[in-house]
Amino acid sequence: MSATSYAVSAKARAKYGKFLTDKDYANILACQSVAEVMVYLKSHTHFAPVLSEVNERDVHRGRLELLLRQYLFNEFDMLCRYDSNVSTGFSRYVVEKTEVEQIVRFLILLNANSTEKFIFQFPAFLSKHTEIDVNRLANAQDYSEFLDALQKTTYYDILKIFKPDEKGQLPVSEIENTLYAHVFKHMLELIRKKTKGSERQELLTMFRTINDYNIFSRILRLKKYYKLPPNVIKSSILLDNCSLSPKLIDRMCEADSSAEVFKIMQSTGSGRLIGKIGYNYAGDISPRVQYKVAKKNIRFSSNPSVVMVSFMFLSETELMNVISLIEGIRYQLDPKIIQSLIIR
């Protein structure tokens, strides 16, 4: 391992050591307003630099979230600069995930005829890293104009196969699933091309485990909340790049109950994690598994790329926690409910 690689691992772990503690979460949970949360984040946490110029009396929840997302992006981008072997691909992975988030957000607004809201919550930092024509996208009034804005990107060929239905509505969930599968495929191609040995195995195991749970959560959600038939559920799942066999996925899709889906998943190698996490709903399972896997790897892996990706996942989880706290406090939810949303 090179000195540079050692530096990547050391810096990632040092940054992780500055993450919010249980005491920080308790103190934020005790805040009575978003402004109080802001004061605490500025005074006592590693988010202070990005918030130093913001006046807590005038802070808007949407702006605060954008600032925190920019901070997370910059932290990971800076870390990637220390090792060029695979870091360029990892940095691109972060950009692609952010691009997909914005594409999906735009389509949701397009379905609601509210695209004028898009630009106000667009992360400005992404403009320097994306090939998407942001101005054309923000001004798109229909799906055709939306596609034109993405014509020079890799997403165009994926998105052009979708069309609005007779009511003008787009299948946003299906589009989202397809786009994330595309990003995931790129990541695995990078891993296979740039890594070898234990490093490759650790990375593939991490991503496949996370994808296994994405598939499991999606089956559970579509079955439990939408009551969809097995063939429709299976058609909405992209089965590449997972360790679950097609036969086992068929069994989960055809299961008569959520309990049976759980039982089938727990019979798999990756499914053993279900009993080791706490969760509140189907969509909560996958991010909690991702957190648990990343937390283990950042502590014990000797491979710098594994530590780097683990840091990325843990950073995303921390940001999600902070946003959950801000939203909960903003809407004055019961502290116990807010607490249940925190992934630790």
C-alpha cells in the first residue's frame, strides 16, 4: 500500500471521528426551532465551516439542507484527490447520484405541474461537475423539453424510452429505479476494472449487499403498500449486480405476506443482517444496512478504497439524520418519533 493510500484511509477515519456523537444528537433533539439547530451545528460540530456565514435568524430549512449537501460533496471530493487509482470513479459516482436525485426531483415536479420550484432547490455546486444543461432543464415545460436538456448526457438513452401516460403522468418510480441501476452498474464496472484481490472482493460484497437490500425493500414496499401482483413487482426490479438468485427473488415476489418475504430474505447470506438492525418501515431497512456495513468497514478494512466508500456512505447517513432532525423539529414532532428516525 502506498503512502498516499495510507493518507486516504487516515484522513477518512479522522473525518469520521468528528461525526456527530450520541450527545450531539441528544442536544440537537432538545432544540426548539430550526434556528436553534443552526446555532448548535455552527458552534459544536464539524459543519461549522460551511455554516459560519449564515445568519441563524434568517435561515430557511431548504437553504440549510443545500449548504449541508454542498459540504458533504466537497468533503468527499477533497478526499478523492489524495489517491487517483479509483478515486476519480468514486467522485463520479457521487456526482451521478446527485444528478439522479435532481432528475427524479424534476420529474416529480413535472407530474405536479410545479417545475418552477426546481431551480430554487437545485444544488449550485453540481453545475461545475455536470453535463446536464441546468438552465434548459429548469425551463422545461414538458417531457420532450426535459429530454432535450439531457441530450448530451448518458441519461438520455435511458430516459427516452419512457413516455407520459394518457393523463400526462410519468412512471417516476420506474424511472428512478432504472437510473439508480445505471449508476450502480457504473460503480461495479469501475471496481472490476481498477481493483483486484481483497480490495475488489470487499467492494463488490459491500455494493452487492446494499443492492440485495434495495431489492428486498422494494419487493416488500410494493407488496405491502401497493398490493401489486408478483409479475408486476418482478418487472419493476432490475436483477443485475446482486447476490440474490432469480429463484429466490421469484419466491419473495410470490410470497403471500410480508412475514414470508422477511423469512425468505433471512434465509440468504446477506439476509442475516435483518436481525441486527432496528427499523420502522420497509424503506428504512436498506439505509440502515448500508450504515452497518459501512461502519464495520471503516473501522476494520485495510483497503483505502473500501474506507473511502464507507466514509461516503456514513456521511450520507449523517446528513440524512440531520435533515430528519431539522424536519422533525420544524414540524414539532414528538421527540420519540424523531429519535426513531435516526440511524446509529
